Amino acid sequence: MASYTKKGASAPDARQQRIRITLTSRFVKNLEKVCRDLKHGAENRDVMVKGPVRLPTKRLTLTTRKSPCGEGTNTWDRLEMRIHKRIIDVHCASEDVKSITAIPIEPGVDVEVAISYDE
């Protein structure tokens, strides 16, 4: 009797890859849109997706004096830059990797892709 696989699913003897996609951005809307597009593309290919996992936001702060010469009242500028980070894990065959990661990336979003093989 022949074994049947789900449509779009990889064959059982195909080598599975674990892809960890790390997305970093200062802009939350752009970051969430890229996460949504990646997850939607992976679910269309019927592969296992975990995430996006929201990591703690980095807050980079800088405090400077407003007065350039140092005279006058002590007034300060407090500047802050927030860096948001998301992680998405995808388990799929090597043929599906390129189609899942071939999406338009919003400006200001940095993407790191780490690929390891499941044994």
C-alpha cells in the first residue's frame, strides 16, 4: 500500500532544516508586517512555524545638556531609541526555504537567517 503525504508537505525522507529568523527594527509596525508575511508564507506551504517570539525591547538612552557653552540653567535633553526584536522558527525541507524567505522586507527591518539541520 502506498503512503500518502499531505499536499505541499515534504516527503518523509527529505532532510529537514530548522531555520531561525531573527528580525530587528526600531519601527514596530514594519517589524510586525514582516513577521506576519513570513508566517503567512510558511503556513501556505504547510510547514511547522513557531513564533514570532517577542524578545525584550532594548532601550538606548542618551542625556545631554541643552546649553552648548555650559552657562545658564541646567536643562537636559533626554533622547531614547528603542530596538524591537522577534524570532521565528521554521521547520521545513530545503526546497521550501527559498520560497518562504522570498518576501518583500519593509525598510528599517534587519533580518538574520540561521539554518541548521535536524538529525
